[in-house]
Amino acid sequence: MTMPTRPTPPSNASAEESVAKPAAQAGRPGEAHWHDVLLDGTRVLIRPIHKEDAELEREFIELLSARSKRLRFLGSIGSPSDTLIRQLTDIDFRREAAFAALLAREGAKHLIGVSRFSLGADGKSCECAVTVADEWQHKGLGTLLMRHLIEVARERGVHEMASIDAADNTEMQELAEFLGFTRHTDPQDPHQVIHSLRL
């Protein structure tokens, strides 16, 4: 799974952190939420994804550029199937976490970014992904989504987080590097890399 979004440069990190404090979280994983501010001043709500978000998720995927879709799904994809939408929105919070970045605009809410992880069989490692709508890249949203995802993974006792990405996904390479991930070639596919982070 992939993370097609450019990171917030380290020189901007302190400015972002000063306006992106997490809100108080409830005890259940599905109740965590944050009110954050992007680098351009836009306010977003980051909260768990639920089944009721199916149409928001579908619209989000359909509006991604062909490149962003390829990087996210490691292959070509047109309109997402109902099965895929169910997989992405009907979350088992015992083994998964999935967060949506939502923006209110013209009386409607829009999904502009998502992050997620799924626990491995050992319960101590997870595979993660983050995707940001093309229009909202380069504004620090990918960094925010990943930081919240890492925070939740640590709270659940996860020891290692990994992402499988296209080797030409330079945006993910920069984001992963900024967040402290290591990078190596996928032994099963030379066109892919694996980014790993010890938590």
C-alpha cells in the first residue's frame, strides 16, 4: 500500500505542530479525532472512517489522478468496486485503524485524505498507507495523517510499521524519510520498496 503525498519539510514542522494539537481522545479506537490546521490555514477534521462513509470514499478514489491511483493501489484502477469500498470503510477496529481527513465546503463535507493500518498475524506489526487528494498535496496533510496513525499504532502496542510502495513514488520516499522510516527494495518485486519504522 502506498502513500502518495509530499511531506511537510522539516523546516516547517514546528509551525505545523503549533497549530495541530490532538483533541482529547476517547478510550475506544473508533472514537479518536483531531481538529488540525494545514500549512495554508485550512482547518480539517481527522476522525475514524465508518461504513457510512462509503460514498465519500468512492468519490475520493474516483477523483484521484491516474498516477495517485496507481501509487495507492500499486496498479491501474478505474471506478472502485462495491467490494473494495466495503473493505476500505467497514473497519474491524480490533485489527485495523482508518482515518479520514474531512473538509467542510459549500455546505457539504469532502474527504480529502485517508490513512490506515492493518495488524499482521503477530499483532505487533502493521502495514500502513496514506493517500491525499491531488488538490490537497504539499500542504502537510500527509504528515498529519501519518503522525496520528503512528500515535494510534503505538498506543495499541505495535512495534513496527511498514508500507509497500512503488519504487518511483518519490513523494512517499520523502515523507517516509522525514518520519524516520528506513527503505529497502522489496525482495519479491524489484519495482517496489518497503518502508519500515520501529515504534
